[in-house]
Amino acid sequence: MNLVADIDGVVLLGEQPVPGAGDALVRFDGKGWNVLFVTNNSSRGAADIADRIHRIAGYPAGRDQVLHSGRAAATLVGKGPALVLGGTGIVEGLEERGIEMTTEWRAAQVVVVGLDRALTYDRLRDAVLAVRAGAALVASNDDATYPTSDGQWPGAGAMVAAVERATDVKATVAGKPHRAMVDLVDERLVPGDVWMVGDRPETDLVMAEQAGWKSVQVLSGVSATPYPEADLVVADLAELADRLAPDR
């Protein structure tokens, strides 16, 4: 059995855990489930994300359990040089595939955009100039926001939209619910059912539908409105563990 879990809004809310999420993951692990974490947030690398899950939620996640949209975006790049407007997850994905990177917009053959916590006008300008000069445009994801304990913060989609608006070029999107992310997850699945758990219907649950997986909506993150097409709607991961991996 496979548990494919989103992170923000499902396991963590910023620097706070979703209550009971860590214990629920430990329970799934103890029952022999293949636990994977699939996130559209590409601002961090896989090891950093795994450490963050362990530090905040208490579940000892491993680097190989983490699939982020930076890795998915790299599968769409082909060859560089690539100009990155985003975080370390995109850099990690490109490095894993041996793709050359550049900070010079004139040399870029592709621009990869994701959540960029160090965004400056100059870096946005260079991304726009590269695309207007003919570079392809790839987005790690197009989520407008992401959930934190303070509320909804701007997501990668807000930054992608700025580049699209300034260039009149539509980005090719890698993250959930798009095929590049599905293919990345498929490589890590074991035989058995796949339960995709997420808080954002238009990404997590739509991806599950398109891939033929079971879909579970948790109400602990972005949306508190039940998604009618979900196979299960639960309050949080703790309730899901009670249903699918009970202690008894």
C-alpha cells in the first residue's frame, strides 16, 4: 500500500505541525505502508524537507521519500543553460540531471520559475528578458498560495504569473496535478493501492483522479470545503490513520 502525502496543510503549517500528523505517519510506516511526500513547494531540497518534517512533526522522513516540484521541473528542461528564478529545490533537480545553469539571461535557453523567497526586481527582470529573447518557460508549479500558521502566503504561481504577464508566454507546469509529477511518483510506488492525501483539490485531488489513485482530502489546510469527487474526506491525517491503519 502506498500513502502519497502532500506536506503543507497536511503534515505542516509553516513551522507548526498539523496536530497528530507525525504520529499518524509513524502508524502508517509501522503497518508497512510505502510513505512518500509529494510537494509543489520547490523552495527547499529533499534532505532539507525531510529534516523539516522530522524536526516539526516528529516523523523521521528520509530524503528518498521526498518528491518536490523542482525535481519534476528538471525533467521538462532537456538541456540548458537554465536560468533559475526559484529556490534550492529547482537547483537540486537540475543538478541531479546534470543540467547546466546560468545567471546570465542572454545565455539562458530555458527559465525555470518556482517559489523564490529571495525574489528581487533584478532577478525577475532577468527572467523576463531571457524569455522575451526566446528562452522556454517552465514552472515548478502554479499554486497561487501556500498555507502557513499565519494564513495564505504568496506561492510560486504568483511569481510565474508575473513572468507570464510580462512576456505573454504561458509556462509549462511540472508540479501537481501535471504529468511530470505523476511520472516522478510512479517511479517510487510499490505494488498495491495508492492513496493520495492533500488539502488542495485542484492539485492533489485532481492529480489522484488523473492517475487513477484513491483521493483523500484533509480539511487541515487550504480548503475547508469538502471536494465531492474525493474518495474520502477527513479532518486530518490522524483521522485517516484511524480509518486506514488502525492500532487494533
